[in-house]
Amino acid sequence: MNAKDLVLRATAELFGKRDISAAEQYWAAGYTEHSTLSGPGLDGLRDAASNLPEGFRHEKLRVLSEDDLVVAHGLYHGDGLTPVVGCDLWRVADDKIVEHWDARQAWVNETVSGHSMTDGPTEVTEPQNTAASRKLVEEFVALIMMGADRSQITRFFDGDQFIQHNPQIADGVSGLGGAIQSGVWAAVVERAHHIVADGEFVFTQGEGTLHDSPAAFYDLFRVDGHNLAEHWDVVFTKPDTLPHGNGLF
């Protein structure tokens, strides 16, 4: 079973069917948890699954995988009146899930450009472009997101065409530039921890600051040819405490 299929089956059984025995079947004994919502190890995983609210479900809209890493971007339903936007990252080794990170952000009905936080293409259709997509996003992260040379920003886009799903940033390179210059989006990525590419989609997990507070950045890009065409993200400020000693990253 490949990593993606393993994660999809494991999460469906543990969190979908509430089968607590799935923890031992699909997760490693030394499982490492980085979530802000779960305690350490298998005990924390079992407790989290056992205490899910009635009607809880995870709607996985985009699922990517590369080597031992699997990413799911989607919505969590059943914990409140509105869904929660989520992004999960799992690491698999020896046919077991060995590590997990995640990000959650409150749902906003409409972005400033009239999109939702999660609409847009969902399926990988260009698997042959994985390496090229990864290279483009790696360069964008280094030069633009981490600030090595932001003067090169225009080379990553087809003119001003860029679909943006961040609730606070308008479409286009102009929208991104305007949000940064006005201070609406005062974000700095200081380190990229993981990059996962699958066809035309590339996920990045970053650490930095948002309005001068320590933050986690889970970004998802869609590449079209030689350009960045679309962007989704889940961003949250680092909490003061975690329910484990493993850190966010």
C-alpha cells in the first residue's frame, strides 16, 4: 500500500468509523504528534478520536503525496456552526504513520476577490510535471516568501493573473503586493520545513511571523506551465502551550 492510500484508509477508519483499534493497526508505536489539538503518542490519538463531536467529518478536497509525505487540504465539519479549514501533513515509514502536523483556520464565507477559501481545482492531472512544479515553488519560497530577492516576483506569474484564496488578499500579483505594502498581510517566512509536490500542486510548510507573532504557514500552490496560477493557505499564530512536548514542527 502506498503512503497516500495508507493515510486515507487509516484516517477513514479511526476518525470516520471511530474504530479506535485502527490506531494500533496503522500508526507506529513511537508515533510523534505535532498538532495543537492532540496529546502525545497513540494515547493522545485515541483520546482525540474518542472525543470527536457527533456529526464530525473531514472533507478532504485535495490530497497530495510525494515519497513518504502525504498532505490533505480540506474542511472539518461538525465542530461548530461553520466548517474549519484544515491542512494535515503525515509522514509514513515501514507501512505505518509515524508523524503528523496540522493547521486550522476559521472559515470565512468569501475572500476579498469573491472566492471561497477552498474552491478551485482539486485533482492532480499533470503528474509528469511534479519536478518542475517543485523547482518553481522552491525558488518562490526562497526568493519571495523568505525574502532573498523580492524584486524577482513578477517572473513567477503570467502578468497579473493569480487566483488567491487567502481571505485578506485580492487576486493577482497586484493584490499580493497591495496587501503587503498596506500591512494587511505582514508575514515573514523564516524557514521552510517541508515541501510536497504532486503534479501541478505544491504544498509548503513554513515557520515565521505574522504581524510580529510566531506563526505557522501551510501554503498550497497550483502551477500552470511555468507560472504560479492559484494559492490556498491555512495560517495560525503559535499557541502559548501545546498538549505535548514535540513542538509545532
